[in-house]
Amino acid sequence: MVAHLLDVGEGVLHVNIAKSIVLDDAGRSADRAEAAWDAAGLPEQGTVTVEELDRARATLR
């Protein structure tokens, strides 16, 4: 995984990085990753908190 350094604040991730993490958790299945992202109600742009990311990841478990 490639990480892009961007100072968005502590406990916050850029959406592109968060989506990459969810995609990895979904076994690289874009359909599963998108469904988990949408189920968690996460935005398409901007940033997400670690807590928001965890909601999406939890739906994949």
C-alpha cells in the first residue's frame, strides 16, 4: 500500500486513503468496498475520522 502524507489533523484521514483501506479489507472487491462505504454513510470527498472509517470496516467483518 502506498501512503500519501497529508496533514489533515490527528485522527483524520483523506477519503482516498480511507477508501484504499476499505478496499483492502474487502479483499480488493470494489463492490463490497463501495457497499461498506455507503452503508457507513461516508462522504465521497474530503476527510473521514478514524471512527467513521471503523464503521465501514466493521460492516466487512
